[in-house]
Amino acid sequence: MQHDDVIWSIINKSFCQYKSQTKTQKFCRNEYNLTGLCSRASCPLANSQYATVREEEGVCYLYMKTIERAAFPARLWEKVKLSRNLEQAMRQLEENLVFWPGFIKQKCKQRLLKIAQYLTRMRKLRLKRQKKLVPLQRKIERRERRREEKALVAARIDNQIEKELLERLKRGTYGDIYNFSQKAFDQALNAEEVEDEEDEAEEEVEGEFEEEVEEEMDEELTREFVAADDFDQSESEDEAESDIEDGPGGRALTGGQSPDEATSSDEEPASEPRVRVRSTRRKPRVEMEVETEEPTAPRIRQKLKA
């Protein structure tokens, strides 16, 4: 038989594993306690007829205990699922706790209201964007950093080994027989193709630059700059050349001129040598023309004999 008063006297005056006492008040850690306080009315162990409201994974349940099931601990608590709607859940409480004490009915309603309120706040917080606090694991970070450094060093060593083997392959150090992976061979071929393409592009650019330079040089060579004095000198030289005769006698005889006049003109002193300068495109060259006259003594003797 269960005696509530005897159980409470033992719990109140002696040890209870759910009791937590402070300087001002006593609290109860039992999961079926209605108020969380250690008292005669709210103790689930010292009351044979007891009811409470609990929340499991966002759903509220009504737990009820009666004295008829005290002999069966596995079926001691009757579990009733409550609706998510607060008004319907209150009606369910009224229907299931019709003949129960008013203290238990009032505390069950109050507990249901508090649970519904904090469930609503939880749903709102989930919908809002929140910052996630991630703890920093210093040891794991240091370990990963060391591993990365070791992997980088190993990769550099592998690259150096690969370059050395490729250089030996080009030099033909090991002869014609090689046993290496197809992947490394393909990578080497691709690298050589890229280098050949870059060399061709550089040669094309250099050829275009050289052609442009040659064209500019040709344009500069075709251009000639002549001063005004050169123009006057060339005109005077052309006129002088038209008056000169091709024979060794020097000057040509014009019509109506007598041989005496010609001899007199021949007896005149020889003019100064003329200098003709022709400008060339690259190197200047000087041409000199000198006129000489034959002795006139034989001609004078012929005139005297006549």
C-alpha cells in the first residue's frame, strides 16, 4: 500500500536524490515536477494522484498518474498528446482533468502556456539569420599547417627531380630505353609544344619590327634636301655645258664669224678651270673640267706668208 504522508515525511526530513537545497529555498530536479519546487503539493513521489505537462521534440504531452496503477511501474504514467493550437490544448486539459484538484489543473495550464511561449520564440529564432559561433581548434590548425608545408616541400622536390630527368632525357644520358609513365610523357610533350609556340610568336614579332625599320630607312634614303645655292650652280653648269664643243679645239665657231676673229679669241688668256660638284645620295663626288689651248704661232706665220 502507498502512504503519501509517510513518503513525504521521509523525503522532507531525510535524504532525497531530487532535492536541491539553497540558503533561501528548496528545488526539485524530478522531470515530472509541475513547479520545480520541493513541496508537499508539487512532489510527484508523495502524491498518488498527480498530473504534469512535458514537451518532447516540439510536441506537448499530458502525463497523468493514478493510485490504481501504482502496482505497475511500467504503466504508471498515462500519456496524452496535446494539440499545437493553444486553445484546443486547453480544452483537452479541461476534459482530462475534470475531477482533479484545482491546484493541479491550474499549474498544468500555466505550464502549458509557458511551454507554448518558448516554442514560439524558438521557431522565430530559427527563421531569423543568426551568427554561428565556431570554436577555433588551435592544435588541429597547427597540425594542418605543418602538413601543408611538408606537402609543399615534397612537391618542390618532385618538380626538381622531374626537371632533372627531362634534361637527362634530352641529353640522352641513359640511351634509347626509358621506362616511365605515360602521364609524365604527355606532360613533357605539352610543355615543349607550348615553348615552341612562344618562340614562333616572338620570331614573328621580331620579323615585323625589322621590316618596319627597313621601310623607314628606305624612306629616309629616298629623300634629298638641296639648298638654293645648289639650284643656281646646277643651272649655270647646264648652260656652260651647252656652249662647249666636243672637239679638242675648245669652242665652236658661230655663223658669220671670221677665222681671224676666231684666232683672236683663241689668243685670249685661258680662263680659270671650272669645278663641277654633283651631289649624290650617299657619298659626295667632285668632278673637275680643265680647258687647254694649242699654241697660235703657226697660224700667225701662215697669215704673213699670204
